[in-house]
Amino acid sequence: MRVLQVIPSYPPTKAYTGPPASLHRMCQELRALGVDIRVATTNDDGPRRLEVEADRWTEFEGVPVFYGNRWGGKGDLSPGLHRCIQQEGRTADLVHAAAIFSWPTLSASRACRRSGTPLVVSPRGSFAPEALAWRSGKKRVFMALGGRTAFAQARAFHATTQREAMDVR
């Protein structure tokens, strides 16, 4: 099975810890089980960029990673990452978006819509009422620019708690 993981930031990031670190450990374990798993991300590290080779495939601790060069001083918008996701999405058996309100998730959604590849989304608490209230204006723009479509087309949501499952519903 070939899986493309899509996440805005990935180790060796120091600015973001929880989801990037847990996703990396999961990728290492799945690779050990024989799953062809790859990660498409950006070189975002908060106010800095990661010191990694950008816009090409490399490897981080045994996991193939594409670090797209981000645009601007902060954020996860990367034309190189978008191109990578569109290409890799055509050959993946599954695409997993490990972030909700991010440009890479919109790119993953588009790739899956074009190729018919199943999209699985991990909200990681982002649909909780208090999370939706934080920066709600940006989230409304995101939903209007394709987020609503992305979430409607997801084949599954990966919830880690009962409350998260209720928030997704």
C-alpha cells in the first residue's frame, strides 16, 4: 500500500511539536511494517525555515519527505509542495491530511478529487467549538476557498476521542 501523508510542518521542526512528532513516529512504524509511506510538507518552522533541502525528495530518519519551500516569512503556502501533492496523489492508494485549516489540505483535497484517491482527514481537535472560535475569520475564508469541499469529500475522518468524533459530526 502506498500512502501520502500531508502535513504543514514536519520534523526536524522545533516550532511545532505534537502532530508533526506523532506523525513522524507513525510513519517510521508503518515503514517498518512494509507500508510505502511518504510525507509531503513545507520547510516551515515558525518564524524560520528548516535547514533542509527544499522542493525535492529527501529522507528524515528513514522516512521519505518532500519539504516544499514556503512562500513568505511564515506559513504553509508552497507552490512546490502543491505540485508534489498533485503528482504523488495520482499514484497513492490513500492520502492522509494531518491538519485541517492549512493550504496543504486544500491541495490534497484537489489531488484526491482529480485522481479518485481516498482522502482521510485528522482534525486533531480543530473542530472543537473553542478551536473554531479562535481566528474564526480566517477559518471562514478557508472554508469558502475550498475547505467545505475538502471536508465534504473526505472518505473518513480519523478521530482520537469520542468528543472529537462528536465535533466532526
